[in-house]
Amino acid sequence: MEIKEKKLLEVTVDKRHIISIGERLYTESVELLRELINNAYDADATEVQVVIDPEKIEVRDNGSGMDAEGLRQYFIIGSDEKVIQSVSPKFGRERIGQFGIGKFASLSAASRFEVITRHDDFAARVIFDKKTWESAKGTWHLPCEILVPGPGHENGTTVMLSELTKPFDLEEAEEKIREGVPLKAPNFSVYLNGQRIAPRSFTGQKIPVLEGCRYGLVSGEIIITPKTMATTQDLGIDIKVKGATVKKDLFGMETWGKVVARIKGEISANFLPVTSDRSNFVTDSAEYQEFLKIMQTIIGLVKKKLGKEADQREDYRAGRAVKEALQRVHKALALNPDFSPFGPIPYGDEKGIGGGAAGTGRRKIIEAEVKPGESEGTAKQPPKPKQKKRHNPLVKKITPNAIVRKIKMGENSVSVCLDFFGENGPECFSEGNVVYINRAHPLFQRESRKAATYTMYVARLLTQEISLMKETKSPRLAFARQSKLLKDAFAD
């Protein structure tokens, strides 16, 4: 078709859509505090005072304030001023704001807000009243009062919200500020009703993160908190952009069970594109996909750390079970000396368990003969008998995580080695004075889960091997002795 005429079509926006930006874009009204404080951060403020009471909310900062042009830019919807001037002039901060609509978050909780600002010799007050503004359909202007700067007043901006439509919980407000504001930034502090808000911190095993990609740096730390500090509140890792949390994410850890409650931390990636309400990321972007790859590697490292911690915990439990089993078997052999392949065993001697030789529990007294003319003090002492050199049994370890415990039995020592010999390997076996117990055996796996049966299970295997060392011809007699040893070992 031919062009008949060319015209310019005017694009207009209904005022109701401006109101809906604040009322609907921010799902939680408390998020307005995050936006106002982050505006103060972008303006190089070092201190922000937030006052919340049932009638009004006030957010006051000591930043650079706004001159006439800055005030005009402030009320331009979707202004890209902070994108163009992405670094603050005084402290060189990466500015958090991008879309120029955060100020309208105030409309999610209040019908009226005032902005009072001062920048050097310029000072002004702008009042936004939702009802008045909506009723004046023919105008888009806001009333602005140019003020006379008072002496002694410093630069800065104050936003006051009144005619509140929703109540504010102080604890909820504090938590939202703590997670959504760069409280760890230097030269920046936030006070809520006079109390300074400290940044969130966790105790535990820290895993530092510092990874680079073609879009920028991924940094921070993930913390594995102690079991006693595990909490199901605020599950996930804080993902921050320019010091402010955008969202929490579990990155697949939700399948780990209860242990996920121990994983906390903060990861910063300033290159990630965020949605206009700063509640999520643009997940189909190349930047976010690159970030996910890095996080998958980091979460894999966290899983390995948890696995090692579980291994250490199990090693500790196994070591305790073997120690107690050895003590009980030692007592049973002392009560049944005929059953011992190691000679007489002194009763009640438990030194040396877990390494080192045990004492005999008895002292051999050597009486010296006193000749005529010699006093007791000058009596010739008999030569000390030469001690036999004891050789520690050679313990064969299959894996570096083998657990070895030793106890002296009479003139000899017995070593116990817990190691992994395969699921289809023998339950236990002995070589010389070393008893090997297979931690990979299904029966060991089952019995070791319960504290009540763990020690008994190990003691059963020990007495089995010791009985077979003593009686090699009659297995029935050996197992009868084992039964008696077990009975005496666990008789209280």
C-alpha cells in the first residue's frame, strides 16, 4: 500500500500505571527501606538514620544531596543517570540503582512522601501526595518548595513517609536491611531507631570463593556452620550484586536433607543482570548461565567438605568403640588367664590403649642379700635383667583412613586395625597379633549406626580372633571361650 500521509503519534502513560509501579512492583512494602538506604549509599552517605513509628517512617542520610538538576533526575521514571554515572564521585562506590523506579516503592506502604534535600547552597522540598496527584488529571507536576539553607546544616537527603497503609515490624525491617544493604562497605553505617545494624556473620568452617570469568569476578565465602547453629530460617546462600542481596539460592542443595540448614554464606557477582524490582536475576542471560557453572563447581567443593567432616566424625566414633572394646576384652582376659594367648594379663591395667605400651600394673621386687660388714645402704645391688626388645607388630593399612589402636596384653601387645577391605571382603581376620576389621562389610555398616551395638560388635570380633589364636584345633572350644570372654567383658 502507498503512504497517504505521515503523522507523529503521541505516547502517553496513565497516572494509574505510575502508582501501580510502587504498589505492585515491590511485593513486600518493607523493601522500600532497602531502596531508600541504597539511594543514600549511591549518594556517598556515610550514615543513614531510619526511624519507624506507627505514624510515619523517616530515612535521613548525610550524602551529597541533590541540586536542582539532581532533583529533576530523581523524579524521572526510568532515569539512566546512575547507569551513565555508575561510580559515586567521593568514595568511588559502584552505584546500586539502575532503573530509577525504586523511589516508588514508597507507594506500597504510604500515600504521601516528602523529599527534603540539600546540596551546598541549594535546598528544596518536594511533596508527593497520591490522592492529590491522581485527582489533578491534567498535570504531571509535583509541588516543589525551594528552601533557604540554614546555617550549620550539612548536605544530605531526608525522605518522610506518612499516611501509612501497612504496618511495619521492626524485626522484619532490620532483617530486610541486613540482607539487602551493603552494611560491610567501608564508611557506611545504618541505624534503625537509634541502634546500629550490624552486618550478618556466621561461625563455622569457611570456604573462600574467588573465581573469575569473562564477565567479571565471583567472590565471597560459604560457611558450614556447626550442627548446633543449623537453622531452617532463611535457607540458602545470599547472592549479592554491588553489596546488596538480590536473592537466596540453594543451587540444588535442597536434596541434601537436614544438612542444608548448616550451609550459609554470601557470594558477590556484580556482573549479574537483575530484574527491575531487584528480586531476581535475568536467568536466561549468558552472564547468569556462566555464574551457575561456577556455583556448581563451588557447591561440589562444599559437598566434599561435608563428606570429609562426616568421615572424621565416623572415625571418631569408631576410635571410641574400639577403645572401649579393647578395655572390656582386656578385663575379660585378666579374669580368664587360661584363655589368653599372650600370657597372664594384669587386671585393671588400661594404660596404653590407643597407642603406646601399657604398664604391667605390678612391680617386681628384687630382694638384695646383705653381707656381714655391709650396711643396707652399701649393699651391692643385683644387676638389672636385660629387657627383651619388643617389636611392634607391623600393621598393614589399605587406605589412609585406617584406624589403628593398640593395647598391651601381658608381655605382648595387640593391635586392632579398622580399614576398608571391600563389601565382599572378610568380616575380620588376624595376622600375628594384629586383628583386622572390615569397615566396608555390610554387618559393620549396620551395627556401627547404633551406639548400643557398636562396641559389642567390635568386641565380638576381637574375642573371636583372640580365641582362635589360643585354640587352633577345636573351633567349638574356641567359640565357647569367646562366649565366656564376651560375657565377662560386658558383665557390670
